[in-house]
Amino acid sequence: MAITIDDYLKKITTLAGGRDLSVQWYRDKVREIVPRRMTESTIVQSIRQGDSSVRPIYGAMNLFFYNPKHEETLPYYDVFPLTIPIKRYSDGFLGVNFHYLSVPLRLQLFEKMQPMAQEGRLIGWNRVARLRQVRPCVKRYLTSHVQSRFLKIEEEQMQLAAMMPVQRFRKAKSKEVWRESRKLIAGAG
């Protein structure tokens, strides 16, 4: 059986042993333990085997498989969004997808959003709209285009999950997406 994302998260958490270690320590462990390029089948298997739900878990970080409605017209998109949902719609939700930022910017955004998150409760657009880093990350997801269950990332593992190399962009490389995101953030007034 393949090692799942949850297995990697638990292994690194166990190595930390409850100690309050630096972000750099966690980043080093992710680089050391997690394969640089996890296969898509491993990611899908992780979603299936983990603590998952048919609906997004509000106030928590979710990982899922997604095929956008307008994929042919989008300049690029992430097929494995790592999101915190911020608004409900009758046909889906609005979410903050951390994968649109490089790891250092993901961690900065996560630190700003973490105090707002409470499982089961919406953070809400009005609360995150003022955060500069959120601008390239807010995406609309349609339920009819979600191709898997929603893997719930436990609160104590959210920061670590944000460091995992599971983004899968179509039509552009991660570094190109992150460069465009930095431009968008810099232009945010």
C-alpha cells in the first residue's frame, strides 16, 4: 500500500514530538521525507483513505480533486486545491486555495487566517478580503466539478500541509503561477 499524505503528516508530527519547532525545521522534514513529486494516484488515494466528507468542511483546510468548468479558457488551474472555504453557494463554494502561493507566502497567509478559522464556521469573505496575500488564492468551486471527497486536514497539521508539494497546475508550472501571484499581490492596494 502506498504512503498517503496523512501518513507523511503523522510521521513529521511524530518526529516533532510535541516540541514547538521552527517553520524551517518542518520545511526541512517535508523536503527530507516527502517525495518531491508525489504521483496523482497517491494524492487521490490519500483523499479516499483519509478523514473525508462529501461536502467541504468549513473552518478547516480541505484537499480535493477538481476539474474546473471552464478549464479550456483558464490560463492555468490547480487540480488538487488545498482550500479553506470562505463562502457557501447553492452550487458550490468560494475558497482560499493556498497552492497559488509559494510556500513562504502560504505560511504568511496561513498565520493570518488561522485565528479566524473555527471548524464548522465560515471565515467569510469580509474577514479575509483585507489580506493582500489572499487575492490570487480566492477561487470559486462548483460541486458538480469536484471529482473526489474532501480530505479534512486536522488543525494541528494545517501549517504542515501547506508545505506539502501536492499542487498540480495544468497549463503552467508552479513557479510561473507563483510569479503571477506575487505580481497580483504587489498590485493590491
